[in-house]
Amino acid sequence: MAAVGAAEEAAREGLVAELYGMVLGKSSPATRPGTRESGIRTTAQSWKGTVGVEFRYLDDQIMCEIAVAPDSRAYPRQVLYFGPLETLIQADSLEPMPRRSAEQEGR
């Protein structure tokens, strides 16, 4: 158990990655790390749409954002879910969130 405690402490201090994103496709798989400070954002895109997933820490909780766009934007803006990762994992279904206005998005 001491090793787990040391790993958690190192992650809290930003010394090791705690979040990971993986991509699989035609090329070899690639994994990218994220820390408590950086978070991590991944997207899957096609000409017909984009899905983005972002993990970031709020206090000591991993927050998850799932967003979509009807095109190949760099990162989609229509948020389907934003909340604790733990809540999403325990959910039976996902109901889309109401669209946010440009003012709410800080644009």
C-alpha cells in the first residue's frame, strides 16, 4: 500500500501523469499523458462530425466533458455532458445538456 500512496502523492504534485488518452487507427497506437494541472483532451473527427472528451481536475475530483460538433472543428462546442467522471461511469444513459450561448462560453 505504501507504493500506491507514493504514486498518488507524486501525481498530486504533478510529477507523474494521472490521466491518459489513447488513439488507435491505421498507424501504431499512441498514448499521451495528462497531469492534474494540464488535464487531457482528445478528439475523434470525420468530415461528418467530431466528438471530444476532456478530463480535468476540479479540487480533488476528475471532471469529464463530452462534446460534439457537426463538422471537423478543432474542438467541438456542443456539450453533451459536463460533470464528475464517477457520475458518468455510474449513469444508465446520457441525456444531452442544453446548448450554451456564446456569452456562456466566453466568446
